[in-house]
Amino acid sequence: MNHAKRVGALRRRMHSSSVAGNSIAAVLVTHLPDVRYLCGFTGSSAALAVTRRAARLFTDGRYTVQAAEEVRGAQLEIVPSNAAVTAVRWLAAQLAAQVSVGDASPKIGFDPTHTTVAELERWKAALPVARRRKLLAPVGSLVEQLRQIKDDDELSVMTEAAALGDGLFEHLLAFIRPGMAEAEVAAELEYQARLRGAEGMSFESIVASGPRSALPHGRASLAKLPKRGFLTLDFGVILRGYCSDMTRTVCLDKPTDRERSVYEAVLEAQEAAVASVTAGVACGTVDEAARGVLRKAGMADAFSHSTGHGVGLEIHEGPRVGAGQKEKLASGMVVTIEPGAYFAGEFGVRIEDMIVVTRTGGCSLTTSPKALIEL
Amino acid sequence: MNHAKRVGALRRRMHSSSVAGNSIAAVLVTHLPDVRYLCGFTGSSAALAVTRRAARLFTDGRYTVQAAEEVRGAQLEIVPSNAAVTAVRWLAAQLAAQVSVGDASPKIGFDPTHTTVAELERWKAALPVARRRKLLAPVGSLVEQLRQIKDDDELSVMTEAAALGDGLFEHLLAFIRPGMAEAEVAAELEYQARLRGAEGMSFESIVASGPRSALPHGRASLAKLPKRGFLTLDFGVILRGYCSDMTRTVCLDKPTDRERSVYEAVLEAQEAAVASVTAGVACGTVDEAARGVLRKAGMADAFSHSTGHGVGLEIHEGPRVGAGQKEKLASGMVVTIEPGAYFAGEFGVRIEDMIVVTRTGGCSLTTSPKALIEL
């Protein structure tokens, strides 16, 4: 991973952004996936301070050894307590020391979507009284915007992560038997994921059988797999920090006509949405590609969530692929496409792939079969 | 779990709190562990609005079935999008409809430590212009303060969670062999946890062997267990929502004299801190009990983190058991006691129990042996 290049890209964004006419002279990065993206540090507490000339990571004594091993493209400073407060003071001193470049009031940008009201108060309290009101400025998710477009190193890891997920699905098909608890399926899934090199799961695994498949977020329970009906498997692994995400719904026996027709409608919706993916298309258009198919099938109300979301260092990141979203897909984004239909007390179906956006269309990282599998 | 009682306790806290002389007429709860604590809902997106008379949970269509099953002591409203924004509007309408009780400017309290700057802006924008500046008020972590004191239902689950952890440690002692990858140990640990009823792990399991034991947060890697040296196992399970947390450091062969003396010093520090736990004692005093032992042993610099933290629905919650912390322990709190000593490039040792605070002392939920184990 080329971290220096990413810090450079952040500086270019700083340069082309402004707050009420004042330049962004520095950025304070505290959201941990952003910190990892920019300098490689994977610890649980840190703040990265970036100015036009310098980048410095602040963390605490638990991470002395780990930070020295991991951090690239930034200086390192171990601090006794609150890393972000120290970083704010350091940034203020850097800005004060800089020769003015005709800038009335240069700002330290921070991300308001990942800064709590209490943190901001603490940062302000650490500054000289005269500078408390004016120095810190919310600048939107500059780093998250960069992170939406995956570089080749990232796509390579994500391809591997998705393939690991496909392998796990194949393994489960041979493992699953009626009468097993959903939790046993999850245990086997997560055990195999570890053995195959995953650092962990990217979210709590969903193993939802029979009527529980009608729960879009039906985490593995102690319920036993019934002899018939649907089983929804929605899971992802974390590989070198990157998340995978896939869903397949399989039938534990022969499906009824109604089950089959719902499955086919969801599959058609999923494939229509995947087919609509290409750089330059609005996210809302992709959502509508899926939603329109289910509407025509009379299942508009049964599809009770968005079509998908960006994925990368976080399991949910931008862009949101939902109804009416105007944001446009761009080459290098990775999004999930996961429409579903849910009938409370009866059953549900969801099918999900991870799709890389390219200039010529969407390319699926998930390669498991989507035709209805009868176990 | 008696959710109605908890909402009642929150109302008493609202009643006895105020913001600049104005009463807290309502509270908006968006931090998910707080939501779960108050009404039982376990989904990933929700807002709970509590007034003096009513409580209403707002969530979206993914959770229609699940919320109806889980929510106790609150009305339920399924909303098409941003649950918190709808909750803010509902609260504002409730307050406007209430007959004034001699209250110039009743407030809707929110928790500034779990509300982002961007969320607060969105909530304000959802209110009539005249009320944007004055209606919402930060009121500290009212719910988190309640959650620090565990009730009997909670202590019962946490005792079970800690016992599950002890059973896993015992299992691993028989499983571990030199030459195995750390990740294999983590895989077995997490597989067994699932089979024994855990919903998942409460944090990324730490399996750190040989020189990696000097990393206080050394997550399981592909490194092979060496024939000799230390192995640190720090892990926890989630059982019915509640987290366990324990650490043991074992020796893969006979320890050297230096290894043994470091282990004994850490154990003495851990036991001194446990012995100092009792209701009414300041957290800083407990930290100093451990730190003082390591200081006398000439290892002050090697103990590079705090002594412990509260644990419950979250793996890290209040109180912080760190140097200089004035907050006092109270009966019903559950804290970890986990001093360690780390020597970069060489090895590290950490020993951790979960301790319930009572009026007569600390009672350990963790029961695994602490004398040095040589595998």
C-alpha cells in the first residue's frame, strides 16, 4: 500500500477545499479506518495530524512497538494520554509557526461525521482562548471520499477477501444439515475463515433459517435448521483490514412454487441492478433497477431496505446505493448489490455480490452461483 | 431484564438534572447499547425517545419483525429513514403539547459523547428555526451512568459469560502446541465459543506469542507458537449481549529466571489491585495499587496502560481504572483489573480478571488459575 501517495492526495483535496473563503491548512484525522488508510496504523486509539508539509501520528504507550512497525509516511509520537488533544495542540503550533501566505484565518479541518460533540469541546478547550472559536472547521469526509475509490493494491486484497468468502460458502454447502443449530453453521463458517487467513468477520454473521429468513438481520441463533424452507447466509471476512460481504439464500429442500417465484424475482432484481452499474450512473438509478423489478412483481413493500453500500476498510462506507441517491458511481468504487424480499412469519430471500465499478460496467468480485440451490 | 424499571430510573435522573436552570423534559437516546439497555432492542439502527410520560422506539423497515419481538416498555414506530431525526421531531411536538409546568425552556437532552457534530446539525435542521438553538442540550451520559451499576439480571448473565471464558481457557490449555499458528489458536477459541452459546467475541482475540507478547494488543497473527517463551491470551465472549474479558499469560516451556520474576511481579500487582477494590474507593487508588508494585519492582515504564475499565453491554465502558482517576467505585460495578509489563523485542506479561464491586470488597467473576502455567 502506497501511504505517502494517499497523504499526497489528501493534501491536494485540502488545497482545493476551503471554509468560508479560508484555506484548510491542516487536517486532524481521528476516524481509525481513515488513520489506517493514510499511514498503515491499525491500533485502536490514535490521531493523525496532516499539514501541507508534515504528517504526524499520535498514539499511546500500548502501541510503541506496533506503531513503529506499521506506520509509513508519517512521524510518530507516543503520548501519555488523549492523542487527539495533543495532536490539536501540535497542529495549532505548526500553523502559528508558518509564515502567513496571505491567509487571514487558516483552518484545521476535522470530519464532523466522526467527531463527537464532546470531543470537539475537548479539542477547543485545549487551544488558547483566542483561537477556540475559529481554528477548527468541519470539512466533510475528505478521507472517506478518497477511500471510496480503491487503488490497485486495495482491489487486489478485496478480490482475495471476496474469493475467501466464496470458498467458505462452498464449504458450508457441504456442511449444512437439517437439525443443526444456526449457531453451529456460524461457528463452522468463522472457524474456517480463521484457518483460511481471515483476521475476523466483517460483521456478525447472519444465518437465518425458515421463518427467521424473513429477518433481514437475523443473526445466527440457537434455532435448528428445519427440513425445508429457506436459509439465508450473509457474512463477510476481514483480510488485511479489508472487508468482504456476500449473501446467498439456499433452499433446504424442494421450494414451493411461491418460494421459487420470490427467489426468481429477487435474482432478477439483483441481476438488473448489477447490470446497471457503471461509472457515471447515479446510485439511485442502480437502486431503482432492483426496486423496479420487485415492484412489477408486486413485491415493492417486501423490499424494505436499500440496494447496497460501499465496502472497503469498513463494512459500510460510501456511497449509499439507495432510493433517490444522486451521488454518481465512479471507477474504482466497490459496492454491494443486495436486494431482498421479506414476508414476516413466512420466509425471506436476499442475494448479494460485491461489485467493482469500472468505466465499462460492473465487475463482480463474488463468484458463487446464484441459481437457486436445493440442498 | 426489567426494562420498565430502567426507564423509570432514567426519568428520575432526568428529574434531578438540569441545564442552566432549565429542566430536562425529555431524552433522546441513540447510542445502541443504551437503547438495548433501556428497551431490549438489539438492531443496528434506532433512536429511543423518552419523555416524562412516554417512551417510543424509532427504527426502520429492516427491523419490523425483530423490534416487535424484542422491545419492552416503549411504543414502537417504524420509519422510512433517519430514525433519530423523526425522534427529534416527535419529541419537539410532545414538549410543545405539554402544559407548561413553570418551566421557561424545557430541554431535550442528548449524550454529547455519542452524538457526532454532523448528527447534531441534522437534528437541529429538523426543528422549527425558532427552536433550533435552544431545544437540544448536552446532558452527559445519563444512561451510561445507570449502566455502570449492574442489576442482578445483568450480574447473572455476566457471571455466565465469565464462566464461559474460563471454560474456553481451560480448553485451550489442552489444545495449544508449539508450531501452531496464533490464528489457529484463535480459530479454535472462537469456534468453541460459538458452540458453547456465545453470540460472538467481545473484541478481536489477542493471541500473542514469544516476542509478540510484548505487544499489549497483539491480535492473533500467522506467526507460529515458538517452543519456549510466553503466550498471552486476551479474549472475551458476548453472551446475551454482555461482554466478558479475561487475560492469562502462560509459558510454553520452563521460564527463565527473568521471565519468572516479571510474571511474579505482574501477578503481585494484579492481586494487590484486586484486593484494593471495594465500594467507595477511587479508581485511581486501585490503579496505584497495581502501579506501586511494579514501580517497586523497577518496572514502572514497562506498565504502559491503565489498570482496567468497566465492562457490560460494551467491552469498554465506565469507569476508567487509570492513574489519578477520582471517580469512586460503587457496589454493582464490574471492572477489569489487568496490569501488564512489556519489554519490546523480548516478551510481555498481562493477567486480567473481571471483578464485581461490592460493599465488602471485589469479587472475581473470572476463576481460572493465575499461578504461572508451564505447558
